[in-house]
Amino acid sequence: MKSAIYYTCLLIGFFVTIACSQIHEEKNASHPNIVVIYLDDLGYGDLGAYGATAIETPNMDKLALAGLKFTNGYASSSTCTPSRYALLTGVYPWRNKEAKILPGTAPLLIDTQQQTLPDVLKRAGYHTGVVGKWHLGLGSGHVDWNKHVSPGPNEIGFDYSFIMAATQDRVPTVYIENGMVVGTDAHDPIEVDYNQNFAGEPTGLDNPELLRMRWHHGHNNSIVNGIPRIGFMKGGEKAKWIDENMADTFLVKAQNYIKENKKQPFFLYYALHQPHVPRTPHPRFAGLSGMGPRGDVIVEADWCIGQLMETLADEGLLENTLIIFSSDNGPVVNDGYYDEAVELLGDHKPSGTLRGGKYSLYEAGTRVPFIVQWKGKITPGISDALVCQMDLLASLASLVGIDVENSDSQNMIEVLLGNSKNGRTNLVLEASSRTALRQGDWVMIPPYSGPQTNKQVNIELGNSKEYQLYNLTDDISQQQNLAEIQPDKLHEMIEAYRAIRGQSVVQEQLRLE
């Protein structure tokens, strides 16, 4: 009798184990690993999958061939900080007046009580990590870089962070891991100031003989590794990064994060620094593109993406990993340094057929490469649906079964997975606090004062004293302003814009006419 009971218990235990295993597998199937690969200033025309022929990007192209390539994928803004804010919070950046290009000493832009993408995924049981460019502020505005820096990524939902504070061309030029500067030295404390230099410290403006890279505009403060930066820094010699090693450093940290967290669902925000200035390819990539450092760092970034994909494959994770690839804003060729990017551009068109670029309200400012891949789950193809990076919060929350608070983020998970072609009906686009409306096939740009072209970077900004109205299906390059010959459509667009942005904003723009 006891033997029968014993074997019955074993049998029950066996079936319970099988059932639990099945439940675990089902949970994993609905909770895939999520990797966001985010480039910096990569244009719509900068990779082969979107029409580039003068530069080779085989690994980015493989993502597109094996996934869903969106032709109407947008960043929220034509500059970096606002786009990153929208991606992580699901909120339009123009709703936060501080969401603009930040100095390296800016306080954390995202409130620690604010809903964020990593926080939402943590609620679903994810381990969360960020590796690469941050540029969303750190601390409360008075940071001691020699002590724990807080609040930062770890206080808004990331379990692990390995970042640079702002950009490669801004001080402090150090890596920060989980709130601590890597390589601090009590005998050589770090000091950072964006208003005045420290006594006796050389600058790009006063000491050109110390430079290995000349500044063109706006980059003539402290010199680090022979490169003049924005802002002033003193000390921290052992902590300063080596620019040419940055891509490898971030890649290894991202690979290690994947390996260390592969046994649980994880979210990795891998924010590459390329092709933002200063463009400093590792010697392995210098000269490979034939287009100077800008082309070389795109090739370098492509290699990094290939290595990351190999890591996912080697760890057996590709079939259970959703990969989202995009860029924070459109391209810029000369963005502050003489690096032959203009002279060696040749036939390459970073914006493709689009008008404008970084800083611009025209399409090339915010329409960017946007690819989603999930091996075995997403049928490869092309989608013309209108999607935005801001929608990742609501979409991924839906994927993992988490309810989120009301925000500007829309649930586009079926569109991102290729199960629907019904994308957004409209989207407000932003460029340095100026906004425009994309609705259906149309774009309306309100009147704005200011220069029509940023002459330093040679990019049209979209400013005009008149309303601009374009049909993107017929005129993707935005050459024919239809505002006067399509008054009904213009009125419809203005009303839709007013409903989102508010009467006071539109009224202010009307006074500019």
C-alpha cells in the first residue's frame, strides 16, 4: 500500500513538473527578451536597406531583410535628448520645456516618479540594462563626479547602467557604471563646469597646437585626447575614456549584459554613439569607407551590431528576442569638427530622398531607419504604417501584459509585429521646440520666424513666414508647398494640430504670418 502511494506521489510530482515547465515556457514566449539598438544621428539614407549604395552596412541590412522595415518610422524630435526622453517615457518631448539638448552637467530630465519603459518592463519581471549614450541628465544639478552620481538611469528603472553622461563631444569624458565614474582617483578629483574654465587648463580656442582634430564651430573648450570638447573639465586623468576604444567598450558591456542575464527575460537599451561627432573610429575601421571618419564610424557601428547579433545567436536567444533598431534623429555631416565628412561625401546622401536633416522640421529630421526583428515571430517585409519610437512604451507594455498610465504613447504592438498595417493617424514632430503635424499622407508646418537654414551645418530648418503643406505620397522630398491651393486640407490640418497642441500655441504661430 505504501509503495502504491509512493509511486502515485512520484507520478503526480512528475506531471506537476511538466505543467510548471509548460507554464514557464508559455510565459517566456510572451515575455521575449527586448533589445533596442539606438544609433546617434544616423540618417534615413545612411544604410543599404534604405537605399544607400556608397556605403556598406551588411549587418544593419540583415536586420531589415530578416525583419520588418518601416518606411514611415519616426523619432519624436530632430535632436537627441528630446527623442530619448520620448522613447523612455512615452511622452511628447514638447510637453517638457526642459527636454532640449542638455549640457553634461544638467540634472536628470526624467522624474524618478515618472512612468518609464524600463520601469514598466521591470513590473513584468524583466531585468533591465542601458549601455552607451545617456544624455538625459544626471543628479540634481550639483554633481560631485567623485562620488555616487544620483539620480540617474538606475533610479528610473534600469537595474544596470554603463553610460557616458552626455555625448562624446561634451565633458565629462568618463564612463559611469551604476552611478560611479569608472577609474576615479581621490588624488586627482574630477571637476566640471560649463560656464568658465579652470585656471591653467588649455582649451581648443587658446591652444590649437595641442589639437589632433580641429574644431569648426562650438567645440573649443577643454581638450581631451587632443580633441576639443564642449564644456570645461579638470582632473580625472585615469578615468578619461580613449575615444577610439569607445565602440569596443560599449559593445563588450552589452555582450556581457546579455550573457549574464540570459536566464531571465531582459531589456537592453544599447545606445551607440555613432555617427555623432567627434568621429573617432578604431584603427581597424579607419579608412574603410572611403568617406572619411563619418563613413568609417557607420561601418564600425554596423560591425558592432553584427557582433551583438552573433552573441544573441551563440547564446541561443535569437528565437526569443525582439530587436528594435532605429536612430535618435536625422543626419548631419559637419556638426562641429573638420573631419572631411563634407569633402569626402561623394554621391552618398545621408538623408536619402528626404529634405532637411538633424535640427530640421522637414522629414529628414525625424523620419529615420526603423526596423523590428523577431526570428520566427515576425514575417520579414516592408511596412508603410506610421509608427514612432514614443509608442514603444505602450506597445511593449501590451506585449508583456502590463497596464500603463495614460500617455502620448500608443499601443502599436500588432503593427510592430507585422500583424496590422493600421499605424498612427497623426504625429506631432518636434525640432528645437518647434512642432509640425504629420497626419495621413500629409505634413503641415506652421509659420516660424528665424533663419531658413542653419549655415553652420548647412541644413534647412523648415522655418517660413507662411504655412507649409506637403503631400508625402506625391512629394516625399517636400518641394511643392500646397498650402495655397489646398485651403481645405490646410484648415483640416490646423484644426487637428490645434486639438493636440492647444489654441494658445497655434495663436502664437498665427501672429508670425
